[in-house]
Amino acid sequence: DVKVTQSSRYLVKRTGEKVFLECVQDMDHENMFWYRQDPGLGLRLIYFSYDVKMKEKGDIPEGYSVSREKKERFSLILESASTNQTSMYLCASTPRGLAGENSHEQYFGPGTRLTVT
Amino acid sequence: QKEVEQDPGPLSVPEGAIVSLNCTYSNSAFQYFMWYRQYSRKGPELLMYTYSSGNKEDGRFTAQVDKSSKYISLFIRDSQPSDSATYLCAMPSGGYQKVTFGTGTKLQVIP
């Protein structure tokens, strides 16, 4: 079974703090994603990565950065946390096939519920 | 206008009922349609997917796509309390499999 783990289930941080959210997958997937999920807005893509050290902005990258130094690990960084970043953060991964085709099935972690006060 | 629209619910039904969950979309380029199920305090997991118009059945679940109307549905027969979850429709686009998700419909099946 694919396993995607996230470092914390619940996190409470203060405004202005630097926050690190870690995601690790154990199935050697090439592609990894960070989303945030908010009521009424659904899942919104923050950043994704298709290879080590590669990253692409998603729909809402402002206020966030990412790091992918190893294939299995994708980190989301909130440089200076703000209250409007209170949300559920979900990490996902997908494999790439031998012919370079991307699987559309995303495997999600359990989520980190971040509260910024 | 959002690319994918989904009624957020909540939808509450008695056990054994037939449930219909729906999404509309605006992007004609969408060719592949997925339904994810998300239990409380968990990440979403893929439930069903389909490429084409028509119906696809998997046990008590049927996914239906009408490309001419840009409308997709998920039917659950003989609904069970264990089906209580949020159901998200999803459609991939873009070169690196960017996926556009609906906002999700929360379903509660009452025993």
C-alpha cells in the first residue's frame, strides 16, 4: 500500500512564525503536491514538484515556499505565518509511468490542521 | 465561474436509500473524471474514475458522465452508515497532472 505521511496532525503557531510542514511518501513517486482545504473552497493547489529540486507554482503560492531535496520528501514552508493561513494542509503524490505518462490518481496523506493565532 | 461546481450539502439520507451526488464543469478539455471519498480527519482516497460518457459500475457505486451537458454523477445504491463521508469530484488537466477538485458534498447516512 502507498503510504503518505505528514509530520503533524495538528499544529498551532503564532502569527509571524516560520512554519515547516513535512510530507514523506514511501512508494518512490516522482510527483508530489501540497494543497490546502477550506470549507466552501475545496482543495486548492499551492505547489507541486515533478522531480527532486524541481517545483512549480500552483493556484495559490503566495506566502508559501517548498523544498524537495530528496525524492521521498516534500516540505511546505510558511515564511511568516498569518491567520489567513489557518487551514487543513494535504500532501499528495503520484507515480510516473515508464513511458513518462503521469498517473492521475493522487495518494493523499492524512492532513495537518494548522491554526495560526 | 468555477471550473468545477459541486453542491456542498450536507445531504442526509436514511440507510438503504439511493444517493445521487453531482458535479458540473465548464472546461470542455476535461476528459477524465474521478470521484474521491474523504472520511472525517482523513485525506481523500480515489473511489472511481472514468474516461468516457456513459456509466461505470463498481459494486454499489455507479459513475455517470454526460459530456454533452458537462455533468457527472455518482450514485450509491443501498447506502450504508459507512458511506458517510465527503465526496469530491475531480478532473485532471495540465501537463503535470494538475487536478481540479470540486468543493465536496458531505453525505450522512442515518442508521
